[in-house]
Amino acid sequence: MLNAFALAGVALVIGAMLPAQAQTALPPISSVGHGSILGANGKDVAPTRALILASQKYYIDRLLSQLPGDRQTQLLGQRARMSSGRAVVEEDEVYANSIFIEKLISVAKPADALAMDSINSVIVNQYAKMVRPPGSVAAVSGIALAPSAIMQAAVDSEGLKKKQQDSEGLSGQAYIDACAAAGVPVPPPWGDKRWKSNGRLQTKFILETEVAEVFWYGSKSPVGVCIALPRWKENDKKNVNVGALGIICQGNTTGTSCYWDNMKKKKPVDIPIVLPKDATVPLTTFGGGDDLIGGNGICTDCHAGENTFIVHPDSALDLGPILRPTKWVRPIVPKAWNQNPGPSSALDKIVLKEGEKSCLRCHNEKDRNRFPTLSLATLKYCTTILPQAVEHTMPPTDDDAPPSPRVPFDGTLRLKSPAYKTHVDALLATCQDTGATAEQMAQIVKYLENKWENPTQALQ
Ligand code: HEC
Ligand code: HEC
């Protein structure tokens, strides 16, 4: 797909070697939102490849014009090196431009940086849709650009890796577009038959008294998976209404993840939407991105680690290798949330004694199953996920002890396998060491007390 735009790209770079002039022209794309693109006159326009390239050129020129001449020259040098010495296909050009625009936004810090960021990701996503075969799932849902290895290498060698994304300012369609542009699969509407049931969940760490059924949607392009977990009250006589319905999608190649929840985006209070079980619901109806602030919990407080899912091995949630990304997962979530910065080092220096066993036997890099960094940002992982895991699901293999008996909490964890005590203690100590106040840490104890004082709340 070599074409005139590749040349136009080169011309653009060379033309702009001279310090850019302050710009007065209107942007070819003035704003984006709810799936539509508005042109310079504020009216809907059909995206075309030419319009997208023209918009990229507009933003590059505009951002450069805000910088001193020597900085412009230096940045243009970077951009030129990404494409130099070879013919560049259009998709690579669009990709390099979008990365360059991100860089320029971060350097020039324009007042409308957020809006520009969002236009930048939406138009790239539109471009990706256009170049995929019409009618293909990839074209319908919109997927990230697929730069060639040589362009990716050129971008990497300029130190211009895609920036850490969060969802700041994004919700609705703009959040979906940003997720797609970051390589996260976009699922079909809830209720669509492409969502496959994998059966009900028996082991539940939260909302134990409700029924939870696992639905999943596998995506080949981009490679990844979405899981939806509707939960409803068993004693709901009509048994028709779903109370909670979270959706999480993970892009396995890019290592990115996105989150949606059935909540009404109503200020000042968010009210959960009760859905008829057989309803078809577009993704835009769900809360996503910054909508989730103040909603039903901080998803990444619990959903943290090498992959974003919380998987009880051998349960309906255990979809196998498709859950494993090839890169540590960075969530696209509100800025204030846990950004899942990287693997925990809590167990690195622990020396085990004879007979003691290691959680790292499975939670290691090779198995793509490392623990998250434990901090205040993962307090819920510390209080909700970890204690229940070591009592009931971890380690999962049969050569270890059976699950501990369900007895009221008396201040000690009943490990499924006591041989792992040293590692468990070290993990919990890390939770404690990260600056949690005594009050915050008391949540662990309080949580367990509440849980075990009421035996009917025990796991099934
Ligand atoms: C307090 C911890 C906690 C928080 C906060 C949380 N979850 Fe979960 N979530 C869980 C647990 C635990 C499971 C596994 C099922 C179970 O044990 O109940 C789960 C499972 C899921 C699943 C099924 C796939 C998987 O990872 O197992 C989805 C989808 C999901 N949650 C979405 C969300 C969304 C969206 C949010 C934020 C709005 C969220 N969750 C917040 C604890 C949490
Ligand atoms: C024999 C292998 C193995 C060992 C040993 C093991 N785990 Fe796991 N663990 C797994 C697998 C597999 C999963 C599912 C992970 C996935 O697919 O995302 C898991 C999931 C988890 C989860 C997510 C929540 C859950 O239970 O579903 C936690 C927390 C966890 N392990 C903690 C531990 C701790 C702490 C230890 C040491 C006490 C440990 N594991 C030992 C294999 C193991």
C-alpha cells in the first residue's frame, strides 16, 4: 500500500524543517465524540484517509508552531529518522504521525491537550477501521494500527514508545475508541450471540450469595479476550434481572485492558442499572473510563497483576492460555486508579527453609503470572483477593492440602497449604509496609471477621 501519502508525509517533514509559522487555519477535524467526527464547520464528516492524514499534518504543524525553533528542528529530526531511507507504507506513516503527535502534545502542553489526545486516538482508530476488509469484525469494531516491525523498531529507537495511557477525560464512545486504538478488543453489544457462556461460577470471592455466570468473547484481531460477569440474586423470583454486570477486555499483544460497568451515569449519584437478563445492550450504555469514578469500586484495586483478570483455576473463569498477555498489562482507567505499574518484588529476597514451598513456582515471568506491585493502590487486592486465595484456591494443585475448613475467623489465616506460610506472610507484610495506616490495615482483619462471622456467606 505504497502511495502518494507516503510522499506527502516526507514532504510534510521536509517542508516543516523550517520553524512552523503560527497557524490560523481551522482543523480539518474539529472534534470527535459518540462515534462521529466533526469537520472544520462543526458538521459530521465521513472520515477518509486523506482527511485523517490532513488532520495529522494540521496537529503536527500546530503543535510545532508553539515551540521554539531549535526544539522544532530537533523534534522534526526525530520524526524524519522514523521514516528515512526507505519507502514507507501509509499505515506506518499514520502510526508514526500519531506517536509523534502524542510526543508533541506532551512537549508543547497545549491548553486543549485532552481534546487533542482524544482526536489523535479516535482518528487513528478510524483509519484502522477503513483499511480493514469491509464487514470484518476488525472493521466493525475498529482495531489498533498494525505498524510494520521496521517502523515499530524505528519508533522504539527514538524512545517514542506509546505513552502510558489513562482514561482521563474519556468516557462513552471516546473511551471505546481509545481502547481500540490501544489494541484492546472491543466486544459486541451485551446480549449478542458472540458472547459465549462458560457456565456459572462456584467459587466467589465477592457477592457470594449471588449467581455469577461467565461470558467471554475471544478476539483474533487484535488478539485478546473480553469477559463479562453478570451477577443476579438467586432468590429473585422471576430470575430475570441482572444486578451487576462488569465487562473487562484485554489486548494480549499490546498488554492493555479496559473496563465497563452497568451503572447509570447520573450525577451526583451513580445508580446501578438493573437489566433484563435477555436484553441487548450497546457498550456505550455501560459506564466506561472516567464514568467509573465514584461507581462500583476501583476495578484495578482488585484487578491487578500480569493479566487483569482474577482467575480461580479450574473454574468457569479459567479460559486457559487466551488469558495470558505477552506483555504486562497496563489498564486504561482513571488517572487516580492503580495503573498496575509492574510485577511485585515482595518475594525476591525471601529465602525458603527446607520443606517450605514457593508461590513463585507458578507466579513467575515464564508462566506470565506475576503478582502485582502491592501498595495502597491495591489495598483491596491485599484485603479481598490475597487472603481468600491462600485459604481457598492457592495453590491450586492436588498434591497440596485440601481447602481449609470454614470456621469463624479467629485472627489467623487458615492456609490451604501451610507450606506456603513464609511467602504468604511476606506478601501480606508488603501490603502492610507500603504506608498503609493502621486503620487501613485493620480493613484486612475487619474484612475477614465480617466474612467468617457469618458462615452462610462462606464459599460454595
Ligand atoms: C473488591 C475487589 C474487586 C473490585 C473492586 C472489582 N472486582 Fe471484578 N472481580 C473480583 C473478583 C474476586 C472476581 C472473580 C469472581 C469472584 O470471585 O467473585 C471478579 C471478576 C470480574 C470479572 C470476570 C473476569 C475476571 O477477572 O474474573 C469481571 C468482568 C469484573 N470482575 C469486572 C469488574 C469491573 C468492571 C470492576 C470495576 C467497576 C470490578 N470488577 C471491580 C473482584 C473485584
Ligand atoms: C501450582 C501453581 C500455583 C501455585 C503454587 C500458586 N498459584 Fe496462585 N494461581 C495459579 C494460577 C494458574 C492462577 C490463575 C491465574 C490466571 O490465570 O490469571 C492463580 C491465581 C492466583 C490468584 C488470583 C486469585 C484467585 O485465587 O483466583 C492469587 C491471589 C494467587 N494465585 C496467589 C497465590 C499465592 C499467594 C500463592 C502462594 C501461597 C500461589 N498463588 C501459589 C497457580 C498457582
